[in-house]
Amino acid sequence: MKTKAGCATKNYPKQVCAALVLSLGFAATAVQADTALTGSLTLTSDYLFRGISQTDEGMALQGGLTLTDDSGFYLATWGSNITFGQGSMELDILAGWTGKLSEEWTTDVGIMQYRYPNGDNATDQFNFVELYSKFIYQNLTLGLAYSGDYFGTDVDKYYYYSADYNYPVIDNLSFQFHLSYNQFEDNTQYATFLAAGPVSGDGYIDWSVGATTSWMGTSLSLKYADTDIDSSAECNLCDGRVVFSLTKAF
């Protein structure tokens, strides 16, 4: 059985361990830098993670805090209620850096650990570490994420390729378009991850189309999200749905 105990395990690439060391160094020096603390609270009709409901199609209350310094480095944490496994909460911890690559391109790179503190990780192996990178050109964001030991027992390498486009219509209204591909090591691990019926290929597409506006300092968003997961998989949490969210930043 594979383990997710830390950098000593052979399942983590060297880049993960290096990023963890860098994040610890940033944490130790952040108090000496010009730092800022921001946060947000969100109420959503359904918590979708890469197209799949994490709350059995129910509501979620989510919140996060981010500590940044003037160099572009940041530490953050984010949490949400969930309704799968033996747990009732997801708690994520991440460290990264954002800054300009050129006059037109900006990047955001880092490492993130997804944790499910109320679950039985020794059995379910839900906790996992992921490396991520984003490249932003005007209103377009291209993303890539990688985990060598992804969510769930007997699921290993995983890649996430994404593209997001924000189209401003007027000052207080914009449309969002999202398209991504979730790639697993092979068909067996893909089927293991879904824990559903038989599926084809080694991954799936998730996509969404939505709009965002603001009212009295609160962001309101409405989107339709779906996946191309085969109907034969009988994954009721993977089908299309409308999601409404309210977010307050502070």
C-alpha cells in the first residue's frame, strides 16, 4: 500500500520536496516583509471540483485566507464542507509565487496539499499533494497541475490541463468560459478514481459557461458545468448542472 506520509516516500517527486522547503523558508521570513492578508467567504449551491460534485449536489460554505508579500510569494489556506467518505471537510494548504514573465504574460506557480482531516486517510488515501502552474495573458489563463499520488487508493500519476477565458461585457458583468482535461495514468486508475461503472480512455473533460456580476460589495456568479464522463459509468455526481454562488471578499 502506498503512503502519503511526507517527502520521505518515493511517491513524491523531488520538486514537491523542494517546494515544501521553499514554502517553509517563506513562512519564516514573511513577518519581516511587507505583507498583506486577504480572505473570502462563499456560499454555493454545489461544490464542484473539476466537474464532479463534492457535496452530493448540496450547498457548501467555503472560506479562505491568503498572506502575500511584495515579492509575489504567498501562503494560503482554503476550506469547504464535503459529503463523501468518512469526512465532512476539505482543508487545503498552498504556497506559491506570482509575478510577470514579460509585459504581457503573468505566471502563478506553487504547491498545494489537499487534506480531509476528518476522514480515514490510512485507508482511503484521500490526502494528496499537487504542483500547479498558470500562465495568464490578458483575459486568458492556461493551467497545468500534476500529482504523483492523486486522490484515492491505487490512483497515482495525474495531470490537469485547463483553459479559462474571462470576457468583460460591461463594467459590472463578465462571462467566464472553462475547459479542461483530467488525465490519469491509465484506464484502470481512471475507473478506480470514479469508483463507478466502466469508462473508456484514460481521463475526462470538464467544462463550464457562466457569468459574474457584483452587488453591494458581493460577487454573484451563475454557471452551467458538465463533464463528458460516459453515461455507462453511472456517475450521478458527474452530470451537468447549474451552480449559483455568492462571494464576499475582505
